[in-house]
Amino acid sequence: MEKLLQNKNKLGIDHCYNDFKRVIKEKREFLDHAKGNFLKFKKILEDTVNHKPSSIDLKGQAIIIGDKSDISSKEYDVLSTQLEQLCPWRKGPFNVFGINIDSEWQSWMKWERLENHIGNLENRRILDIGSSNGYYMFKMAASNPLMVLGVEPQSSFYYQYLAMQKFLNLDNVFCFPIPHDELPRMERYFDTVFCMGVLYHRKSPIDMLKSIHDSMRSGGELVLENLVIDSKRNFCLFPKNRYAKMRNTFFIPDLLVMESWLLRAGFTNIRCVDVTKTGFEEQRKTRWIHTETLKDFLDPDDFGKTIEGYPAPVRAIFIANAG
């Protein structure tokens, strides 16, 4: 986190430097006296040897860090155990010194659905909301942006990111262990914002979209991916209790509602570039997660419905520009 402050002039954050300094101080104190899962994952990271990769590939389906020949067989076994202890690995895949982290999500599939629709990321100031273990941030880093800033409050995902950065050591990628609403106010700053798989967890989606809009420069690009109802009837699903066993899911819009939300938040040039039903090839059980996955969330007699009887997960990607 501190590296962000060291680059304040290059990144142009003088106007919010003090706010960042305060947040970093608070989070550093929290991490230095971590408890629970944060302490558990912190100890795993501290025990991880800082191996130097002979090569790095951020452009393929997997994020590839080094080769098995870079470390000894004993080091390979120790690192493999440590990475497993950071489970669940939701996003990926990664290949770390020959260790294949077969994540729950084949995240490259989503990336391939959107990458040809977004603007050039070179020299851009990018925000990734809900950045998880950094898989998508590392994909963005391949385009040489000025900076990629992620916000990710979940302990396991944050420490997975730190583990990967320990080996990658990318100087233009940063992550804070905070939710989006704790990010210092950065009016008209970001060139590109990614918000993927987050909005349906918010009780007030329009407020979040407005906050995102105000943090973007005029003409900046929003990449928004969200659960949707695949229709254009201008209605929104609000689950009674859970959706696909997720308690923290609130508004699931159809395609017209999503467009209306974006318009009301101040976005222009709104286009839906992809609508895809989530399948078992993209999200599935592997040894790198110890929890349920898509198949467990669906009606066993009808995969077109969730276990609660709602329409099965469909995700749409919208691209829009800040007005």
C-alpha cells in the first residue's frame, strides 16, 4: 500500500494524498495487529519465500509466474502447500513455478468476452472494484497502464494478491484491503473503472454507480459486469432471502433497468456487449476451493433455475462513458 504514496507525483494523487495516508495508516495498524483470518493468511504469506521467477506471462489464459525449474523440489512442495492454505482460489487460473492453481472460475473466459470491447489501457489510471486476488488487474497490467488500483476487503483474496505480487513485483499495480466506499474521494481521476460481480451485492446500486461516475474523468470508460435477468421488460428481481444461496444479493436488473441505472448515474454511450449464462465450464469445483460451487446453487432437477427457484445466473457486460 505504501508504494502508492511513494509514487504520488507520478500518479497525480496530491489532491487526496492526506486521505490516502490516513487510510493506509489505519489499514497498516490493522494488519500489524491482525486477528482471525487476516492473521492466519498473514502468517502464511510471511512464511512464503520470495522466489525470483525466470519469466512472467500476463497475456495468456493463466497468469504464469516462473517455471518449475526455478526452484528446488522441496521448495516446490512447500510453496504448493502454502498456496493451498490460501484457499479458496475463486479467480484464475495461475501457474506459479509450475504449480497449477486451477481456480473455481475460468476467469479468462470473462476477460476474452470483454477485452475486444474496451479502450486501450496503456497509460490509463484504472480502478478495479472487488479486485479479488488480482487476476484481472494482472491482465490489465499487460497493457502497461500508468496504474491499476484494486480494492478488496476479503482476507483470503487480499493475501492471494499479496502472494502473487511477492513474485510479480509489478510497480504499477496496487491493492487496498477495503471496500469501495472506504476509498478516498477521487473526483474526476480514473480513466477506466472495472466493476465486475459487485453491484448486485449493494443495497443502493444507483448510489454506487453515481459514486463511480464522479470518480472518473469526463469520457472515462466504465466496464460493468453484473448478474442480470435476460429480458428487456424493464423489471428487477429482488430475492426474498437468498439468490443461488447468496444472502447478500439484492437487486438483479434486467437489461433495460441496468441501462436506466447507468443513465441516472450520469453515464452516456451505454452499450451491452455481452450476455452469457454461467456454465459449468466457467465455474466449477476444483481442489483449490473447499466450498460449494455453481452446481450446488442450482435446482438439481432444472439447471435453468437456482435452488430457490429463480432464473439461473446470467451475467451481462456493459460499457459506458462518464458524462
